[in-house]
Amino acid sequence: MWFLSELHKALEMNTQNMPQLTFISDTQKDIADAVRRKFPNSVHDICIRHLSESIGKEFKNPRLVHLLWKAAQATTTSGFKEKMAEIEEVSLDAAKWLQQFHPSRWAFVYFEGTHYGHFSSNIEEFNKWILEARELPIIQVIERIHGKLMTEFEERRKQSNSWFSLLAPSAENYILEAISRASTYQVLRSDQVEFEVLSADRSDIVNIGTHCCSCREWQLYGLPCSHAVAALISCQKDVYAFTEKCFTAASYRETYAGEIYPIEAKPRWVKTEEAAMTDDDDNRVFVRPPKIRRLPGRPEKKRVCVEGINPGKHTVCCSLCNQTGHYKTTCKERF
């Protein structure tokens, strides 16, 4: 709740209109509640990697994991229902277990927002990225992340300056592949915006006015699918003009154009109250830590294991003969 509150404040200060965001996370109820309260107009999806790991642990069947990914990535309702039927054949219990998660939360075809090709939160990749810093104190973790972000921003700025395509490389390759496939299709025009595109084994309806295709790839990825590309080329439209702005090389460069400034050493840090009194910049933002409530009961004692110190073995002592190496119950003096 604290994190999303701070994100909401940051967006309010830097955008004229609050964007409709797409959140992808695991199945934790607290996250869902926070998204619902702080971003009621946004959509919230379940990370497929987390969901597939959960079903794998619950039912110990790799085939279920494979089928779940296929069902999640299906772009038509018929394809989704087909994979769900296969899951039911493999395990009826698994199919019932999945019912606790509405398809609109994890299935591509029913999702109300735009995925832009993402199915998972990628949090594990981030964890690997800061692997060597994860066990350090919190300030050192933040310093490591800050340093890595400075390096990453600079590398991506240099990399994107060498691009000559209108779109970022991955999006450019997607469009080029779609253009290649579109050359084999037959296009029938209905009116100014609607087309029927015929391929070897199917037909799809494309509406270039609403950026929609019956295959749903255009809506879900934000890039024209091969059917849409065929329709656009047939009426001499610029395919690149129908791609989402976020996929352009210019938008990529703009994303990493901002500088991440160095941070002074800790001894030179100023407390926020003192900074607020001495700084004339009214736009300065202070991110406060979350308010926490002390839980009832005795707090758990944390024991820290210090490497390099050998506590040694515990020496037992008999209470009868006062000799070491045995207890009273096994003492020979007792008999």
C-alpha cells in the first residue's frame, strides 16, 4: 500500500492525466487490494510464471505447467477452451484449483488491458540482478541498485544512439516478420476501415480504425499483426504509423534520457527536516517510510550467525559425580 501510494503521488506530479496502467504481480491478496484502492481505473494481471510455479508445486506434473502457459498465451477463446479441456483431462483437481483465479486475471484472451507482450513480472530477473547485494543492510542495497541503474541507463543511451530504425529492434523485427507473412495473404475490403484477410487456413477481420483484429494479437501486443499489416498495405497506409508510441526508438531514448545523479557519502547526508528548512526548491519530494504498527506479543529474537566464529561443542556434566562426559541418568555412581 505504501509503495503504490508513493507511485500514485509521483505520477500525479509528473503527468497531466493519470494513465491506465497494467499491473502484473503474484497472487498475493494484499497487492490486489492496494492496486484496487490506489489505481481503481487500472487493470491487474497475475504473473503467469508465479501461477505456473504454484500449479507445479501443488500437483507435481510438468505437463500441467506447459498447458497452463499455452492456455494463458492463447489469443482466441476457442484456443483457450481447448487447452483448459486438456488440463481437465490431465487433472480434474488442477482444473478446479484454477477456478479460484478468474481467466480475466491471467488469460491473454480475456485480459482487459494491454500486455505489450509481457506475461510475467520479471521480478526474478531483478533479484538475480542484485544477487550479491541482497543480504547487505538496506542502505547498502539501495546504493548497489543506484550504481547499477546509473550504469544501465548510460549503456542503454549509448546502445539506442546507434539505432537507425524507426522502432526499437525487437519491435522492428516483429513488424518485418509480420510484413513477410502478410505478403501471402489475400485482402478483401469491406469499407474504409474494415477488411477480411484470408490466409491458407483461416480468415480474420481487421478494423484499422479501432486497431483491432479478430486474432487479438494487435490489441494485446500493441503492434499490428500480420493480418493488420496486410490490410494496411492493401490500402497504402504506413504500417509504422499504427504502432504504439512506446515501441519507437525515440520513446526508448526518451525513457533513458534522464540522468541519475551521484549520491554523496553517508557522512554528508542531511536529515529531511534540515533540508526542508534550507532548500528553496518547493518541488523537492520527501519519500517517507511506511507507518508500521507494532504487533502484539513478544517480538521474535533474531540470532545472527557470525562467520569465522566456532562456538565449540557443548560439554555435559553429571550432577551426581561432577564428572564431565555424561549425565546423571547414565552415571555409574548411580548403580
